[in-house]
Amino acid sequence: MELPADLLIRLAVVADVPTILAFIRELAEYEKLSEEVIADEASLRTTLFVRPAAEVLIAELGGAAVGFALFFESYSTFLAKPGLYLEDLFVRPPARGKGVGKALMSACARIAMQRHYGRFEWSVLDWNEPALEFYKSLGAKQMADWTVQRLTGTPLATLADHWPHPVGKT
């Protein structure tokens, strides 16, 4: 598939925060997880641009933002190298099928290669067949033997309380 001539993939800037939040909310709605979104513009501004914990690529078609990829550095002990972890990928429905998602994934892979990372990983909901097929078409290997584990809220605080002493920088 040839990419549209007016497709641009760029790193987000602080002025993109409202657009990034809109993408996050649209993605959450698609994933039936809207009630879990507590992000706001102030928290995104801080965590993406003041004390960056992640980076964002914005996809534009004809000058309009149509998709985003939010990623951060991970680490592989087996490879002894950092990796790129894709937290979110979203393309607005009218722009789907035009190569935008593939361009965002390709740009993430390019970043991983430029930074000499050892791998590029992400998670996908098991019911999201279009995404699973898309990733398979890119050559992604499904890690069937692995399951995602997560602690948030009270369980996270409870576990942290088992070691009540500060650790490192806070």
C-alpha cells in the first residue's frame, strides 16, 4: 500500500495535549473503557512534556490530526537492551484503511531502530480481531504464553505498604 502524499507523522508538542486527550477518550470509548479515563490536560502536559514518562507521535492527513501512538522505553534483561513499548495506537474511523496505522507502527519501529532498542512490544485486547489481524499482517508474533498482570489503586498501595521505607528518588 502506498502512503497518502499528505500523510505526516510527527512527534507531539505541548500544544497537542488537547488532541492527545481527545484521542485517548476516543480509544477508551472504542475499547469500552471510558469509565477508566481519569487523564486530563494538566496531567498529560506534566507526564508528557514537563517530566516526560512517554512520547507521542501524531498522524496528520491533510493537516488534520487523525491518529496517535503513545509509547515509552521499556527494558529487556534477556537482551540487556531497552525496548519500545507501545501503550496506545488509535486511528479515527474515517482515516482507517489509508495506511495511517501502518505508518504509525512503522515510525515506532524506526524510532526503536534509531535508538538501538532490542524490541518493540504492545498489548491488544483479545476480542479486538481487527487489531489482531492488523498486527499479524505486520509480522508481529503473539506471545500466547504470557498474560498481562496489573496492580492499581488499593491493591497497589497495599503491596507498597509491605515495604514502608522510601526507595531511591521520589
